[in-house]
Amino acid sequence: MRANESTGSASNAVVRDNSRDNSKGNPKPKPAAGERRLGDFLCFAIYSANLAFGRAYKKGLEELGLTYPQWIAIVALWEQDGQTVSELGEKMFLESNTLTPILKKLEQMGYLRRQRDPADERQVRISLTEAGRKLREKGMHMNLVAATGLKPDEFARLQQNVVTLRDNLIKATAEA
Amino acid sequence: MRANESTGSASNAVVRDNSRDNSKGNPKPKPAAGERRLGDFLCFAIYSANLAFGRAYKKGLEELGLTYPQWIAIVALWEQDGQTVSELGEKMFLESNTLTPILKKLEQMGYLRRQRDPADERQVRISLTEAGRKLREKGMHMNLVAATGLKPDEFARLQQNVVTLRDNLIKATAEA
DNA sequence: CCTTATTGGATCGTGTACGATATATTCGCG
DNA sequence: CGCGAATATATCGTACACGATCCAATAAGG
């Protein structure tokens, strides 16, 4: 076994502007100065945080027999029933090509119904079944606030910042 | 005939019992106590922000002929060459089952080499080729800071908060 | 040495994401 | 009314994520 790198430190973010310590590993020899490392990318922070959320939710969702996007769809439908696919897609930031398989799966599991709108047969309206609503209740207990290690006000502020970030990105992307 | 789809029985009219008829300007109808709406979930904010980042990067990455995870791998390898698959996985928060196909693709594209470590043939060491390093240079210009609509200090603080959140989640998940 | 356990990657199956495309339905306009 | 454009959803191909599992190479223990 090689001695030099069997337990490499996980990525240490080095934010240059307000260099906060977070020094827990040993610094590795850096190839160059002045270039951005992985830890400097906000997009990577979000990306990896999303993976981390997925893993944190996994256990609770397994008990429900759902995946993460499936669960989000249930929550979104519980808020308002009878949404069309594209309305749901707006909420979830997904399009029909992603949403349709998820919805078909959930329908097959008996948690929702998909039916063409008689007034406009192009549209499909989604409504939770009784089982679907029950599922939403059962998932109510899943609360990861503690796992985030954030105080309630930090939690709320961070969420608001991320939402703003997301909306700005979408706007900028649409304009470009 | 419609494409295929069996949207279930036709016997049920679309019932919109909790129809909150999203007319613009209405105050948000209050759900029962303790019930969180989609917008209240930090995990959903992160999830959708990640989607938004993917879309924002898409254009720039297309010019490089890379996907988002492929690009992250290039950046991570540029930081330190000769990493093993699992070391790279620690940085990217991915495991071999996800990483191996990505690395094989990048190898096939000529951006990196994968070779068994002679000292321990179980390990595979990854090193960027010249083309791979050039690619990293070419991608250097991709900068979405402006698109985030955040001031540099806000950007840095948000990133640090997300990193902390991620690490707390991982810790909490590992402990559970 | 020989056997067994562990480790590092790879493979497989399922489920998202998403661009490109297909198809059905409705709309607009002559 | 008829027909092309627009709309809403579905399908297809590619590429992640990830649990489960397989395999080769090494470590561990007699």
C-alpha cells in the first residue's frame, strides 16, 4: 500500500474572499496559484449538497417506497390537486420528458391518477388518490432541519438565498 | 387515437377539492399547522438550484463537448494528478459505480489516462493528458458569478454556508 | 505457503434529467 | 370548412446517481 495518499482529505473549500478556516485536512501541494479549485465553485457546492440531501433522505423515503423526485411530486400535488403536467413541471422545474415516467410510476403504484382534461384533450390532469394523500401524511415526519446543523434563522436565510440564486440563474440563462 | 397511455378509469370526474385557484394576487392560502409546502423545503431549493446550474452551464460546456460531471472530474484532476478512483470519488462525492463510466468516457475522448498502479494492481490511477489540461484552460472563462446576481461577499458567504450544510448532512447521515 | 477476509474497481438494473423528435389535439386564418 | 401552426404530452437516446453484486488483487492469520 502506498503511504502518501490512502486517506486523502475531502475537498476543502477555500473561499478566497472571506477565507474562513475550515481547515481540517492537511494541505496538498497545489499545482498553481490564482486558479479556481473545485471547492471554489458555488455550483459544485450546490451539486454536492444536493447529493448529500439525496442520501440523507434515502432512508426515510425507502420506508415510503419512494424516490426523491417522486416524493417531491407528491408534495407538489398535495398542495394543489388537478394540476396539468406542465403546471407541475413549472413547480418542480422539470419538463414532460422527465415528469411523465415519474408520474406513470406513481400512478402504477396507486398514488395518483392521470386523466385527460375533457375540455382540452391535450392536457393531462394529475390528482392524488387517497393512498397518495396518506403517503404525504406519513412523510410529514421526515425533518432534516436538525441534520443540517443550522439554526432556524440561518436555515431560513440560506433557503431564501438559494432560491434567489436559482431564480437569478434561470433568468440569466433565459436571457442569454 | 392518443399515443398509448391508459389514464385509468373514466368514471371519476376531476375533483379539485382543495382548489386554490391560483389567481394572481391572492394571498397564499395557509396550509394546516406543521404542513410544509414545497417552497419551504431547503432540499428542494438546493435540488432546483442544482438543475438551474446545470442549465446555466450547459451552453459553455457544450462548446467543450463535456457534461457537467465530466467537467468537474477534469477540474478535480487538474488540481492533483495521479489520483486513484476512490480519491477522486471522495472529492466529487461519488463512488466507482458512477465514476468509472465517466472516466472511461473521458479516456476514450483522450482527456485522461487510466492505469493500474503497479504497486497495487487493485487501484487505478488517473492522469490528465495534455489535451485534458488544455481543456481545463479553455473552460477557465466560464464564470457564472454575474448570473448568480450575488455580490462577491454574498457569493462567498452563500458558498460557505452550503458547504457547511453539505458536510453536516453527510455527518448526520453517517451517524444515523 | 495456503486459506479466508478485505479492498478497489467494475458491472448491472432502476430511476432520474434532458435534447431531439413524434403524435395528438387545438387554434388561427383564409 | 380546411389546413398549417402552435400546444401539450409522450417517446427515444444518452448520461448521470446509486444499491447490489461480482471479480481480481492484496492483506491477515495460521
